[in-house]
Amino acid sequence: MIVKILGLADILAVIALLLIKILPKPLIIIAALYLIIKGLFFLITGGSIFMNFFDIVSGAYLVSASYGISHWVATSLVIIFLLQKAVISLF
């Protein structure tokens, strides 16, 4: 059950990244903090180092994108990464 909730939250982070120009900045920062905290938590508890590190990087990228510092290639990579994690978590 918790895995499905985390997958749904990853989808919400993707939506926040896709709608970054429309959504209020505090909402984007909350989505980014979710990714960073989740990545740190699972990194400390001994999960996959790559996956959790990339969660942290994705959260940091979401923060930078909310301030206008983004590139379409990096955005695409983050979206693909988070979506594949979410789909695997949900199904």
C-alpha cells in the first residue's frame, strides 16, 4: 500500500514539473522536498543507491526549474525516470 502511495506522489511530482509555469512556486517546492526527503530516507535506510540518489537529484532539479533554471533534455530525463518508477510502483 505504501509503495502505491509513493508511486502516486511521484506522478504528482511529474505533473508539477510539467506544469511548472502554471502552478504556484510553493507547490513545486513541496513536490521537490518530497523527492529529496524520500531519496535521503531510503538512501539512509539502505535502498538502491542509484535510484535514491536520482530522487535527490530530481528534487534539486525541480527546485532549480521552479526558479527558471532548466533544460528540456534534463526535464525529459527526470520525467522519464519518475514516470517509470511510478508505473512500476503502481502495477
